[in-house]
Amino acid sequence: LYTSPECLLGQPLDFCSDIYSLGATFYHVLAGVPPFEGDTVEAVAGKHLNEFMVPLKKRNPMISIDLSDVIDKMMAKKPKERYPNYRALINDLTEVVH
């Protein structure tokens, strides 16, 4: 439910994969459902690879658009489109909280 696309493809993993998985975890906690669901592991994996998730803001209207945008960026399909490092992610999360 939380695996990054590059992990599913057997590609090298780094912090970007961790950021994706953390984003999926945050999504599940804040939406009440995982970002992708399916009847089989393969179905869920296929969605992580090929489908876009329902934006968190649509699942939980009480979430700010800023937090929804942070989680969307954390879960970008391409690692290069995610946060460039943990500090940038922490900065944006801190800004959202304050």
C-alpha cells in the first residue's frame, strides 16, 4: 500500500522512495483510506505505477490545500519530481503547520 513506483520496478532506491512511502502513509492517516486500493497486490502495484491518486483535499475537505499539495509532491510518480531532500520536506511541513 505504501511502496514507491521505483521499488516496484526494481530500480535503485534512495531517500526519494522513502519520501513517497511516507507520503502514502500520511495520505492513509489523513484520508482514512490508502492512496490506492485493489483486490490483489498486483492491482495495487499497477495503480502506484500508472494511476494518479484522488487528491487528499477531495478525500478530506478539512485538510488544507497546502498540506494536500505537500503530500501530492511527496507521492509524485517520478522521484525527481519529489522533494530534493528531507530538509525541503520538513520546511514545507513546518510552514503548513504554522
